[in-house]
Amino acid sequence: MSFKKLRGVHLPEPKQGMIYYTCLNLQEQPLWVKNKFERLCIQAAGVYHCALRELLTTQNSVTGIAMKYHVSESMLYDARTRFYESW
């Protein structure tokens, strides 16, 4: 799967792509980026930050993640939008 512009996110495609690939390669990022990532996950998703973290750092399906963490898909999509726009 490759990057596809998220229509509901009010950011230009190049910035969305940068965020997408930064998240997928989080383990190779400097500590300050990892800390920013964690802070924004908690800010965007609250108690469901682990579900958002999995959504952003893997290519697993939204449906599977939602079922695993007992959260709605729409909440994950909304949290992802908040995450991207807070970056």
C-alpha cells in the first residue's frame, strides 16, 4: 500500500505524505520526533491512543484495529485527522 492523500485533512499532499512516511518509519526517527508523535497521539485520541498509534505506524486495516481496540472506525478516522492537523 502506498500513500494516498487524505481528503478530510486540510493539509497539502506533500505535508501529508511527509507525516505518513515519518509515522511508518517511526523507529528510525530521532527521539524528539518520537516524543512529538506520542504526545500528538494522546492529544488526538485520548484513551484510544494505542489504537491510533497502530493505525499510524502499521498498514493494518482500520476495521481490524477498531475491532482489536473496541473503538469505532469513525473515531479512528477523526483522531487521525486531528493528529495530522496538529502536526
